[in-house]
Amino acid sequence: MQAEDMEVPIINNLNDNGDRLRPKGKDVFKDQQKESESSMESPNLEFEYGDTDMLTAELSELYSYTEEPEFALNRDYFEEDFRSHARGRRWIELTVEEQRTYVMSLLDALEVTDRDKRLKVARAILYLAQGVFDECDTEVDVLHWSRHNVFLLYDMGIFTALLELLSMEIDNNQACSSAVRKPAISLADSTELRVLLSIMYLMVETIRVQTEDDRPEWRAAREAFKIELGSPLYNGEPFALLLFTMVTKFCSMNAPHFPMKKVLLLLWKTILFTLGGFEELQEMKVRGRERLNLPPLPEDSIKVVRAMRAASPPASAMELIEQQQQQKRGRRSRRPLVKQDSLDTYNERDPFKNDDARDEEEDPEDTDSGIEGEVDPLDRDVIIQPPPPPPPLRPPTERVNFPKGLPWAPKVREKDIEHFLETSRNKFIGFTLGNDTETLVGLPRPIHESVKTLKQHKYVSISEVQIKKEEELQQCPMTLGEEDVEETPTEMLYLGMLPNLSQYVIALLKLLLAAAPTSKAKTDSINILADVLPEEMPITVLQSMKLGIDVNRHKEIIVKAISALLLLLLKHFKLNHIYQFEIVSQHLVFANCIPLILKFFNQNIMSYISAKNSICVLDFPHCVVHEMPELTAESLEAGDCNQFCWRNLFSCINLLRILNKLTKWKHSRTMMLVVFKSAPILKRALKVKQAMMQLYVLKLLKIQTKYLGRQWRKSNMKTMSAIYQKVRHRLNDDWAYGNDIDARPWDFQAEECALRESIEKFNSRRYDKNKNGDFAPVDNCLQSVLGQRVDLPEDFHYSYEMWLEREVFSQPIQWEGLLQNP
């Protein structure tokens, strides 16, 4: 598919240079002012990144606040049906056998043809999965019974029955066509789908989470369910493919009533369960390196990132302007403008340098504007002056403790060593030896030492081995024979996704765009609020406030699910085979994922991370156990007491990680970051004092630093210092100076076309049905060829004598000609 066919229409508000990604004029000044007020004393965020939030938070995000009345509805349908079976007894008083008998009766009732009766039974099953909350006194009891019931429901085969009903609802053309014709879609249009998806989500999420007190049969059930979800058992495809189909059907406007938030949450949790989370990925990476006989990883990246300490952000534009005004008044302040635990642990300036030397260093004539041209002063960090030297006598306890070492072990690629040796040989000998990294004849001693150091830190990735093996398979298809492809869940998912991969990617990005807080509501954009808007719109101010919070929360949850889903897919495909990762990456880039993520971050990111779009008393399971207090405008505005919103910080980190994966080692995509003026947008994201988020922002700044020009580097020494401290070092990477700027032109098309060609060769070799047609073996044994059964048409035996006469006997054969060479 051509790039133009795949585009998500998101950059129509940008000019050729992407200038509209930043607010202009007064707006930017106001935003900077707001941010500078909060940046000085922004607290460290006690945030622990993981696969998911706490179980209660993940369960509560399944439901919109407008769905709250349905909890009572589920309970009523359950009790109405249960009364006829249990005669005055409660669910929690039944023995396991009695509970199984009742679930069996519900399963039978699901097969009735009457749609309304089926919905009532499904609601009763949902009440069981929600933990029979009317019989519980505390939230812990609700979670306990929910877990017990979910494993019971799975054991009785409820999930398979629900899957059949879900397939029926997806194919329900009548519901789709009536939804398309409706001017406004509300919760009522997706009732059956929401009930089915809620039960399935509760089953997947509850069984996925492992606890210490799990029974042995529950552990066995977890493994069985995991294999079942990841295998092509559902119409020859993994379960995730059915959910991807729902996403594309919704985005093509054929089914606008689908409850997208629930679909995306279930899709994300299914992928997380079947393929594994970040810690499982790390273990798979370690095992993969062992299988390929590669040296072990230099460190556990998860542990390194968790041990990192957040640092203060760079000074904002307002602080820069204040400093400039002070200088004009003739007061050269020696006081630092930010706290001392700033991004720069090591002072950027030598405190003993005199003013003259500093003036020389900042000579305005000695600047290089680089690619971006003149740097906007609003986008520039102030150069912080260090405090005066301390008095000579001070207690030893106040001494500054510098870090003992850098957090990451440095790495070098084989390609880097080859490039280094090629340059050295050209310089000292005058000719090169190609890819030879062993011969050091004629090179001076320091070069020998340098090569030795580079080789000590050489890192060979699994991807490099896979690329090399693929090249060999392409060159020698006959001698190397068939490749053994392990049927992993990732491999089966990729095989299922491959035919419609571009549609899946575009659909996810359309939903991400619609849910982004920076997006303007357009008439032609997709409506993602179908499963949050009530049938009757609010009439009081309080109801409007509640719905406003609900809509914002709804969008945040969609962003969280899509960002986590895309990141998981990229990481798993990369580990499974590098070209599977590359094709997904390329589809994302062609569908404008890079400017979309930058557009997402072009907001007051501190406000987004500290957003209070939740009402604690309405969250499940709190709302079904405790008495509901009267909601007031003040209680709604107060929100929760947390210093940040977990899901929003999680989403931001995921999106930054996706952006890093798309641009790493890709010159053309790095240049896209430069062209879209990403540096000031990313720098504003450094205001969030969370070590992991800062790390991924600094990585993105590092790869484009050499293209931003000398003036930018000079004006952003704090950021440069932070990159040095926190980001992994590539030993001969000239990122900080840009002396050896890559001279290649920015030929986006050529680079991407070469990559696409490699991907297509890989897919054709591994997945084409009629693969290796040119190299198919030919049977030239006379006996076996004549012994083959040939299907002839029915009327052939009537005219075969005539055929023999015409085609064989009457044709002269030149036997001598056959013996001669052609």
C-alpha cells in the first residue's frame, strides 16, 4: 500500500516545517508563565512504572461513571433468577458443587433465541464476575469473590459461550445499520456488547494477575487460558484478531456503536497476558541471547531505570527573561535560578573562571545557527551561574557526593569499530581493508589501545544476528534449506495481523488522535464517546461537571490502552524478528505517528500529568460497597489527593518509548524530529520530575543534538549535562559536538524504500504460500512421472484416439535434433 493511502489526516494544521506544532504569540507566553510558576518547586513524583496500575484501578477504569446505575441492574437480574434456584440462601453460602450447578443453568439459558432473555442472563453472569458485591461488606471481600467466581466461570466454559455471542453481535448488521443512521449514539446502543466485553475483560484481567495464595488448579487454569487466548482456536485466528477487527470496523464508520474503550482495554490485556509484560520480555531477551551464544546483557535495564533519581528541570523562558532584565539593570546575580539538585550534578561552569573569560565564551558573534536557524529565546534554557565558592572551613558532612559512576555500561556496535578503523587506516596508511577489524599493522600504538577498548564494550544485539541470518537465507535458499520457525504466540499473532496490518495501525492512530487532549473536535472525526454519553443529556450544572470529568477520564483511558498496546507489540515483534518490528514501525511512520506524538506533547504536560479526572467515590469497587455520599461541585473539583495521575504519566512514558523505538538508528526519522521542531516540545516535558520519563526525553534530544546547531547546544548546557549523566554512552558517538555531522542528504524515500524491500523479501520468503517457485524441485524420473495419476475431463475417453492421432502419431519427431546441443 502506498504511503498516501495510509495517512491519518493529522498534519493538515502544520506547514511544511511543522511550525504549527507550537502555539504562537501570547499563548506561548502564557503557557510558559504558567509552567515557570510550577517548575521551580515541582515535587519528585513517587511513580513506579510497570505493566499495569493496581488491580482495583484497572478494574475501575473498565466502567464509565454513566454506567453506575447498571451495577444495581445486574444485581437485580441475578437475584431474580437466583431466588428460584437457591430458595432463600445466599451465593457465598453455597458449596462449590451447588455453585457449579447454578452456573451450568446460566450457561444453558445463554443459548435461548430471545435477545432480551439472553441479556438478562449475561447481566447475571456479569454480577458474579463483579464479585456478588451485595453480599460483601468490604472491597477486599468483593475482590475475593470476584476472583473465586471468575475461575469458576472459566472452568465451566463461559468464555467460549461469550465468544460466540460476541461474534454474533459483531456480525449483527441490523444493529450496525441502525447505529449508522442515528444522529446521536448513546450508552443504550451498545448495551449487549458492553455486558459481554465487561465479563470477558474481568475474566482476562483477573486470571492474568497472579497472587501468592492461588490454588494449584487456578495456576493450571491460568496457563491453559493463556495458551487458549494466544492460539488460533477462534476461527483459525488468535482472540486478539477478533478485537482488532472490531477496531477497524469502528474506525471505518461501519459500526459507530462499538464501545471502543472496553474493546481497547480487552485487546491490551489479552496481548499483555498472551505475550507477556516488560519483565517477561527481559527474561525472553536473556534466554534469546543464550540460545544465540551471545554474551549476557551488561545490566538489567528495568532495575537501572528504577534506581535512577529524578532531577530538577531546566530553567524556563520566564526565568531566562528575568535574568536578562537583571543583567540590563547591571545586577549580575551570582544566585542560581534553580535548586542545586538540578539536572546538572556537575557544575557546567568553572566557579573560578573570571567574568572576562565567561564573556569571551559567550561571544554572540561566535555562533552557528545549525539546521533550525535562529533559535527562539523562548525555547532556550538559561545558562545557570554557579554559586560563589564556599568558605574554606565547613563540616565534612556537607561535602557534595558525586555519583560513583554512570548508570549504563557503554556500548559499541561492530559497524562503529569498522568505521573507526577505516578512518584511522585512511589517515595513517592511505588505504582501507574493508570490514577487517583484526589487522592493525601500520597503525600507531594509541589506535591499538582504542580498538582494544572498543572491542571490550562491543555489544551484538539479537536483531543484528537476525539480519545477518536473513541475508544468508536470501543468498543461499537451496543450501540452507527451510528455516525452523517456532510457533510462539507472537509469531501466530503476526501471521494473523499481516494481511491487514496497515488498517490496524491506522485505526489505532485515529483513535489516539481522537482521544488526545490537544485535538480539536472536528465534524468528520470519529466519535469515541459512544459508550460514555447517557441517553438523556445532563440538565444541571452538577451533572454537566460529572459528565465532563467522565469524558476526560474516558479519553485518558483510551490513550493509556493504545500507548501500552503499541509499545508491547513493538517490543515483542522486535524480539521475535527484527523485520516484524520494522514493518509495524514503518506503517506507524507512514501513518504520521511521529507528528501525532509530538502534537500530544505540545500541551502543558504538567497539567496533563496532574489532571484530576476521577471521582473516587464512584470508582468500582468502592461505589458498590459503601453508601454513596451526596456529590457537590466542590467535591467534584477536588478530585483525588494524589500528586499525579498514574495513567497519564504511564501514557506519556509509553508514547516517548514508542517515539524512541521509531527513530533509533534511523537517520531520516531523526531528521523528522528536527524538522517538526521537537526540541522545545521535548524540553518542556523535562519539567516532569520523574526519572524514567526524563530518560526517554533525553534520549530523543540526544539523537538530534548534533543537527540543532552550536548555538542550541551552547544555550542548553544543562540539558547536555543531563544527557551525559543519564543516557547510555556509545563510545565513539560524536553527539555532543557535531563536528562530524552526517553529510548524507535527508533522503527519506530512499532509506525507507531500502528497508521496505528487505521487509518484503523476508515476508515473501517466510510467509508466501508459493514460496521459492523458481527453486521448486523437478521430478525427472520417468517411472514416477508416468506413474502419476492425471485427472482428465469426463469426455476425454470418447476422443482420445483422435487426440493421439493429431498430437502424437502425425507429429514428426527429429530424434537427431534432441541429441544435439541447443
